[in-house]
Amino acid sequence: MNPALRIRLLMELRRSGIADTRVLAAIEKVPRDLFVEEPFAHQAWDNAALPIGCGQTISQPLVVGLMSQALEIAGRCKVLEVGTGSGYQTAVLAQLSRRVYTLERHKPLLTQAEARFRLLRLTNIVAMHGDGMRGWPAQAPFERILVTAAAPELPQPLLDQLAIGGILVTPLDTGPDRQDVVRVRRTEAGYSTETLFPVRFVPLVAGVPEDAG
């Protein structure tokens, strides 16, 4: 790994709006080259999304940083991530929170991600193969929830599993060919939602593939 490439990426992220020093430190610490497919290894530290198999992608580092920053994670937070993918976003969250519960509907992706977590000795991640739209009721409530795929509307099971005072960050279909990341805060009185920035994510799909094995 060329340290200059990592430094270049971090400088680009700072210029693009990542101001949270804890988030920048987490991105600096997680070796993104470990989470990309071999044909794209030379692009591991580029600020770009890359394919990872099963029709999914590893998110652009800027989006990972902005969404992590939007969660406003305090050190002892219990976090639910919907959509493990390569595990890169999960590993960044693991640097920021007490424990990360992550769900992935594609079994091959989950198996690869879990191997990476073991390699990096990330012992505060609990991963499960399952339907992310249902959340993880047995472990609820969560102080923070991050969704890494876009839904047409906010999934009610995830809202129900958000703790009072908690924050949910998710991409949402907001118009024809348009997605935006929104942040939902839950209070005693209900939910408040704010739109943050435009993105492009794969769709959030219910269920698990039949060949999940």
C-alpha cells in the first residue's frame, strides 16, 4: 500500500466536507485495498465506488465518510448496519462505535466480509445473513442505524428498532432517477427527517436470494 495514496484520499475527503476527525481517523485506519476485488486493487484508494460481486458495490469513500459523519456516533453507540457488502463501511463503523450488528442478504459477500473482519481482528462486529428490511429485532433497540441501499420509503421495522434519541441514516428514492441520503432522528414525540445530499445506491431488496445457501 502506497501511503501517499491514502494521504491523497484523506486530503480529498477533507476538502469535500468530512470534518469529523474521528471519521477521518477511522477511514485512515481501515485498509480499503483489503475490501476490493483483485482486478480493482490499483483503484482501492481512489475516491470511487467499485464492483464487489453479486451486483453490489463498495461505496465511494466520500459517501462512506459523509454517511458515517451524519450518524454522529458517540463512543459507546450500538449500531445496526443494513447491507454489509464488502464489509468496508462496517469496518469504519467498528472504529467509531461500541458494537456493530451488520446484516447481509448475499451469503457469499457476508462470508468474504467476515474473513476480512477476522484478519483485521475486528472483534466488535456481529454479522448475520438475513433480510435487512426486517432489521434485527432480537438486538434492538439501536442508537444508530445505517442503511447502505436505497428504499422507496423508510422501512417501518427499522424505524421501530431505533432507540429514542437515536439516528437513522439511509439513502431514499426521492424522485424519478433521484436518491438522497436522509437522516431520521427519533424523539419521544416521534420522528424528524432531513435531506442531506444526493447519492446513487443499489436498491434495498426484501428477502434473501434463493441460492443464498
